Amino acid sequence: MHRLKPLVDASRDRFDTERQLPVELVDALKEARIFSMLVPLALGGQQLDPRSFLTVVEALARLDGSIGWCAVISAGYAWLAGMLDESFAREVFTGQAVLAGTLNPTGRATRADGGYRVSGRWSYGSFIGYSDWVLGNCTTYEGDVPLAGSDGAPEYRICLFPRRDVQIIDVWHVSGLRATGSNDYMVHDLLVPETHTLKIPGFSPIPRDPGPLYSLPMPSLFVTCIAAVVLGIARAALDDAHEIARTRRAGGTSTLLSEKAVAQVDMARAEALLRAARAYLFDEVTRLWECAQAGGRMSLEERAAVRLASTHATECAIDAVTLARRLVGGAALFEGNHLERCFRDINAAGQHLAIAATTNFELVGRALFGFEPGTSRF
């Protein structure tokens, strides 16, 4: 991370105007092997445990929210290498290939000879401009009939296709996470071979690699990934607020902001929120990993605990950044101030369906009372 920081600082002014990461920064991420962190060892990847992976993601997001977001999307999707047909996985994940896309199932995959005819338009294709391969989650059809799994839920299937076959629609004109290039994308009547697809019963693919990393439920792993980005953004914001408060004088007086009681209280509260949220999340991630290593299947209650920790971490991190922004006053309003960017980025990240408090606390509460959460994406 220390080697990346000078490059990030030198190119940060381009993030908002170009609305994607500069190519030299992407090359540096590839050189650091960021995109192979969850790829199986057998395929030349690093196969990190979840806690180590999230620590790296958090550090990248501390450099910049868009960097952390793009890294976790592509590196997170590379986890699918442990489920895909082995020969195809070797083709996709040779070197530091970038895989982009979204798990929102807005596509349609119709059975055909040799595979599936895929059509659809998907939103939030983060980092897609630099992708080598793209995934689209689809509802599976036999002719005009949608298929259902054994649980009665729609049969979802992740389909992978080369970037050259994808049309990107430029819609990413937003306030936060601007440099993620999270544009819409679409394909029409594209033949995707069977080996390039993954059925995801219960919204989690069946592992091919025997390692415990690939036995984790996909929703449980992915919610922690997004939460780690949020924690990194919040840590950067508190670092910035601390530095500003130590050098900026309050309201034209000779008193430093750091000497004012109200600033001291806000900083202490923000630190407590962030540190406690991080500890809770990483504690649940450790439990998640121990369960996988023991060969166990995660219960509904255990999956709820991971979802709760991720959602709670997000809410606390946003509250901590809000305190940090209030602490420094008008200095946080100006473009070019990293704290201003952190405030925009963390509030954008907090809208993600996987960690948004507006939906996930209810889902977790249902599970805690012994009810089914009401969605297969749990």
C-alpha cells in the first residue's frame, strides 16, 4: 500500500473527471496481484483466507474508496474460479485478469444447444471499462418458461462472456464512488457455452475446488467484502479529520480545533464507533472461516450474524464519518479535500443492497426470531 500511495495522490484529481481509475493505477494494482487474492493456488492465485483478504481491501479503500471498491469487485468475483470448469477457469484467470459485472439477476439465459442464449441489461458494472471478462446473472429459461430450483425460487445462473461481446452504456454520472466507472452493460442473444456458466442454488454456487474458501456461502462472503470497503473509507476520513483538527484554527481564533472540547468529544465518539464496528465484523468473519475450515455448513443464525455485523459496520462507519465532517466544519465542504470525497463515497457505498440498513436489519431480525429471511440472497 505504501508503494501505491504516491501514485494515488498524484492521480486523485483525475478520479472525478475521468469517472474511472487511471490506467497506470490499474496496472499497479495488477502488479501487486490484487485481482488474484481469492483465486485457487492451483490456478496460480493466492487463495487468501477471508480475514486477510478483507484487511487488504480495507487498506485499499483507505487510500481511496473507488480503489477499494474496484479491487473488491474484481478480486471478489475471482473467487468464482473455485467453482467454474477448471479449463475455463485457467483461461479466464491467467495472470491478473479483471472480471466485472453484477449479481443482480436482470438477464435471461435460455437453454440452447451447447449452452445458453443470453440477453439482458445490467446496472452497476463497476470497473467494467478495464474488464477482460464480464458476468451477468440471469434467470434460466426453457423456451419461454422460467425454471425453478428445488426450493421453488427461480433458477439463477451466472454467465461469463468476453468483454468484447458486451455493450457498455455510459450512465455513471454520480456524486460518490465516481471513479468506479459503474456503468450499465448489455448483451443480446449471445451464445454462452455451458462451461462458461454457473448455476447458483440458494444464491451460492457449488464449489469445484475442495478448499474451505470456496465452501463459503456467496452472500455471506460478499456482504463482508462491501463492508470492508466502507470501513476503509471511514478510517481515511477520521485520519483526515484528525490532521485537519491539529492544524486548523477555529472560527478566526487562536484556538486549534483539536483543543476544543466539542471536537474532542466528536473524535472520541467517531473512533469508538469505527473501532467497535470493525472488531465486531472481523470477529464474525473469523467465526465464518472457522466454520468453513471445520467442514461445517453455516446455519441461518450464523449467516444472519455475518449479515448483521456487515450492516452494523456500515451504519457505524457512516455515522463516524458524519461526526468527522462536523468536527472540521467548513473545511470539509471543498472539493479536493479528501474528507469531502470520503463523505460522498461512504454514503454512496452505504446504499448497496447487501449492506443497506433499510433492508438488512429487517432480514436479520426475521432470522433472529426463527423466520426465513424471505430472500435466497442471504
